Amino acid sequence: MNSRKTALVVGTGAGGAMIARELQGRYQVTLLEAGGAFKPFSLPVSKMAALRRTGLFLDERMIRLLLPNMLVEKTGDMVMVRGIGVGGTTTLATGNAVRCDGALRALGIDLNEQFEALQRELPITTEHRAHWTDTTKKMFGLFQKMGLNPVVTPKLMNPARCTECGHCAIGCPTGAKWDTRNLVDEALQKGAELITGCRVTGVETAGRAVKAVHAVHHGRRRNFTADLVVLAAGGLGTPAILQNSGIACRQTLFVDPVLCVAGPLPDFRQDR
Ligand SMILES: Cc1cc2nc3c(=O)[nH]c(=O)nc-3n(C[C@H](O)[C@H](O)[C@H](O)COP(=O)(O)OP(=O)(O)OC[C@H]3O[C@@H](n4cnc5c(N)ncnc54)[C@H](O)[C@@H]3O)c2cc1C
């Protein structure tokens, strides 16, 4: 009889994939993933502008027709993008490996040990610099001359596999960019189970314990039980599950904004 404790991990993004890989062995892990296998965008980037001109893409949300794992939602003026599928949003992320724990340290949360462990494990590099276009090199040089002290963004990637297609954020076709599908594979190799097309709708609790996890699996309701339940459905997905379960969440959303400064640069062609 297998007496190993069981764990359910909801989501296969940065949080879910890592915890599943870590737990498998000590627990028998089952990953519940709302989406399916990740399918990268298959058209060349240069065709996108032409497509936009056809007027067929009236709304950002229609990107899903071409990139089924990208879920775009709108609330007021805000457009929210996330990945639904194996690898979560990491399949759509830019692959920047910038360490942003300074503000947390100021709050008394020291994640140095964890960041050091990630640094040792993940393929973090600045070698992509060799793939820079002349314009990027020129801009970097200009910023240096201006005394702005630019630094090369470390990337989660294997530069040797990069073909400079520009598809990093819509699905790297060569596997040059690292994403958490690697960790899911490692968990599966260690014996974990992955159930795709399984959207968790809520958790049923008794006191402080989870009695059951309710889900819809390919259109059919299913209930799961385990000794340990980890909700890692993302910053938008997890609060929705908690709220559906009658577990109060604060009505706040922390947004870490990236400031992009745009300006015209003749012949740069990035706008295409
Ligand atoms: C366009 C873009 C670019 C980014 N670039 C970078 C970058 O360069 N560097 C960086 O560090 N970060 C980047 N990020 C942020 C990074 O991707 C996220 O911080 C990270 O993926 C969050 O991990 P997570 O596990 O919390 O959520 P996610 O990675 O979103 O994973 C959530 C998982 O839960 C699943 N799920 C959701 N709801 C349910 C449900 N009800 N039932 C079952 N499964 C469910 C989803 O399918 C998904 O697999 C970027 C994000 C975006 C949108």
C-alpha cells in the first residue's frame, strides 16, 4: 500500500511548477492545470502589422485566436495579460531575470538564500548581448556617453539556441528561452501527475482544513482530495478561487509597473 502523503498543486506557472518539483517525492503530487500544452504564435512578427491593417483584430482580446494560451482581459482602461496553459505566464514572459528583492528586504523579508539558489540553478546570462542589433548597440553606447549607467538585462535563456526571431514573449519556437515547463517535466519525471484542461473553481473547507478541491475537467465537474493543497493559479487566478470559496481576499491588486519610454528612431523597425 502506498502510504505517501498526497499533494494537489493548482497551476503550472512560476509558483506551481517550482513547488510541484520540490514536493514530488516527499508527497505524491498531482498538478491541476486549467489550460493545455503551450502553442507558440506561428506567424512571423513582420506579418503582424499586416494582419492589424486588415482590421480583423479590433480588440486585443482577439489575440487568443492566434495565441490560444494568452488570456487578455480588460477592466476599464487596464489590459491584463496572463498565460493559461502548461508553464503559465512564464511561456509569455520576456525572460528577464532581474533581481527585485531590495524593496522586500526593506520590509524585513530576506529572500537572499532563495535568490542565490535560483541564480545557481537557472540559466541566467547576459550573453544575448552578442545578438544585439546595431541600433541596440548604438543606444547602449549613447546612454553610456550620457552617463545614464545602463546595464545589460540578465536573461533566462540559452543564447546558443536563439535565432533572433523576436518571438520571446509570444512563444520561443527554439526553446532558447527558459520557462517553467522544464520544472513541470522534472516533476513528472520524478513521478508527479499532470491533469490539463482542469479549471479549479473552489476549495471546500472544514475549519482550517481543505476537504475538497472542486474543478471542471473538460466540461465535467470533478472533486479532488489530498493531504496538502497549494493554490498557485497566479495573481489573478488564486484570488478568484479563494473568493469563490468564501475565503475573503483584500480588494487590492499590487501592480509592479514597467515604465517604457518611446521615441522615434528612423529605420529601427521595432514598430513592425
Ligand atoms: C507579458 C509579460 C511579460 C513578463 N516578463 C517577465 C520577465 O521578463 N521576467 C520576470 O521575472 N517576470 C516576467 N513576467 C511576470 C511573470 O511571468 C509572472 O510573475 C509569473 O509567471 C507569475 O507566476 P505565477 O505562478 O504566480 O502565475 P502564472 O505563471 O500566471 O501561473 C498561473 C497558472 O495557474 C493556471 N491557472 C489559473 N487559474 C486556474 C484555475 N482556476 N485552475 C487551474 N489552473 C489555473 C494558469 O493556467 C497558469 O498555469 C511577465 C509577465 C507578463 C504578462
